[in-house]
Amino acid sequence: MNILHTSDWHLGRTLYGRKRYEEFAAFLDWLLKTINQRDIGILLVAGDVFDTSAPSHRAQELYYRFLCRVAASSCRHVVVVAGNHDSPSFLNAPKELLKALNVHVVGSSTASPEDEVLVLRNEQDDPELIVCAVPYLRDRDIRVAEAGESVEDKERKIIEGIRTHYATVAALAEQKREELGADIPIVGTGHLFTAGGQTVDGDGVRELYVGSLAQVTAGIFPAIFDYLALGHLHVPQKVGGSETMRYSGSPLPMGFGEAKQQKSVCQVEFKSTAASVQLIDVPVFQKLERIKGDWDGIRSRIIELSAIDDPERPGFWLEVIYDGTEVIGDLRERLEAAVSGTHMEILRIRNNRIIDRVLGQIHEEETLDDLNVNDVFERCLAVHEVPEDQRPELLRACQETVSSLYEDDVQAE
């Protein structure tokens, strides 16, 4: 039995204002072709199908068209769990209809853990896989807030809540396997940030649980899982060095910081309950390049790229970071002239030579796209000269407030 593990599609995401629908469509075409070529029986999508909780019509069209095409392929089942970017109610809305296509959607945790334990059957109606389809666990799913509790109490409750949730669904899965009387594998899913997880600058990955980031360790997951398919981190990686606990990573680079990263999906082959994993490289559908240096270095690299520019394929999208010592007032004009007549397009220019201003650290070309909530708050603390010893507690309070606002938005759906 062959399983394909992918996550973090982020359908609908833009890059500095540029739509990326053609990239997403090309990836989904490639994914369907891979499923057919490699005789994939089950597809696991570990969260962040969409980039926002209210995806565009085009993003929705890509998603539903792909599911219909997969239903007509060699793939017997598709399991989709929600990530932190997804709207639970939006994903869940058509779940009963999608069941007719053998597409199983788990948009949120419910009062019945049994809803997350799926027994998948083959063409002969024999059970072939049990999936503990755990979605992104929101704070309200795993912790009961109490008046006067400390930050440490909240962190402890979050960790114990995650551990308890996984232990509960794993126990139900083991019970089902015993009832079936078959030695079939059990696979778990999740969408969270584990300790030691690798990220890259500008990938948009945010901390999910206030204060507890470094404590979500590999030991939190039950040993009964024969494979653990995780989402949220965009860099393909193992968890705790385990071959069978993995992040598949995002299939497309979410920003220029991921431009040189080889993207992949995970093919998992089961022989009885023993899993072996092979990474399948995802092709590049839109070339991205970050060019950094002084003017001579930037100009030389643009000339090199223009020499390999292929008119039959989309040209490079460029991010240019100037950090030379010379003050160049017409940097944008020079760059536009340098790429004139090529298929290259400059999406962003950052001039590090411009004198720091606004909070003492924001550059002329820097925008809110470059900053997260924590960055903005920390810079406000600095500009207002808040004492260093007071900043950690204030930052925690800010994180908790932002987290509660996000939870309110989800509940209001």
C-alpha cells in the first residue's frame, strides 16, 4: 500500500501582490500525475489547504476540481485535515457530500474523538488503514481557561491537552484494530510546531501556542503510530530524527527565503505495519531568486540570470536586497533598466543603505509583509524605551491577546 503525504498548499497565497494560481494549478496537475504513476492508494493532506479562512473562488475551484479528478484516479481515499490557516466551518461544510468521493474531511476537533478515527477500506471492502485524522488543535479545544492562572499553568495545560488528545484518539484506533482482528497500520496526522522545528525567514509560519513552542516534543505522540504525517512547517524535515515522523513541507516556496529549497512530498510504502519513506521532489513551476549585495554584484547576477532566461517558461521573479556602502538614490530605476527586455520581474526592492527610521529600525522599502505581530510590538517597546526586564511579560501578554482574538474570529464563523 502506497500513501502520499503532503501539506501546506496555501491555495490563494500571493507574493508581494502577484497572484500564483498558475503555480498552484501546475502543482495539482503534477500531484495527480504522480498519484497515477506511483499507484498511490491514499492521499493525506495535513492542513493549510488554503491560505486564508475565506479563500477566493479561484482557490476553491482549484481545490474541488482536484478532488474530483483524484476520485477518478487510482487513489482510493483522500484525507484532509484543517490547519491554522483554514476555516474549520468552511472545510467541513461539504464533508458529507465529499464522502461520496471517498474524501474524508476533518475541519476541527469535536466532542467525539471517534470522529477523528477513520477506518479506510480497499476495493474488496477490507480494512487497509486506520487514520487518526487530528486537525490543528486550537487553544479552546485543549485547554479550559481559569481566572488567575499563571503563564506557566497555561503552558502546562496546553501541552497536557495536546498529549491527552493524541492519547485518546490513538487508544480508539488501537481498539478498532483489535476489533477488526487485522494487522493493519495506524497513521496519525497533525498540524503544529514541534520543538527544534526548522523554519526559514519570511515563510509566514507563526507560533501556534503562546509560550509553549519549545515544549511540544516528539514524545507527545503515541508510539502506536506507524507513521505520523505533520503539517505547518514549510521545510521538509523529520521530527526527532525519526524516519516515520515527518513534515512534508510546503510544495511551493511561500517566499523568497525558500527559493533555493528543494520542495517535496512524502511517499510512504507499507508492508504490513512497517513503513518506508521516499521523498519525491516537486518541480519548480515559478522561478524565484533573491539577489543580495552591492550594485556590481547585483548587476552581475542579473546578467547571469538573463543568460539562462527561458522564453518558453515563466521568467524569474526577483527580490533585490541592496547592502552596498554607496548611497544610490535611483536604485529602482537602475534595476528596472537592468531587467528591461528580459522575462524577469522585480517584485521587491529593499535598500539597506537607507538610514533607519520609524521605530529606529524600519527601512524605507520595508513593509508590514516583512514583520509579524511580535516584531511590531517589540519595536514599539523599544521606541518607547520600556525597560528590558519588563518586555518579556508584556510580549507574552500581547501574544495571549492576539491568540484570543484569533480564537474569537474562529468561533464567530
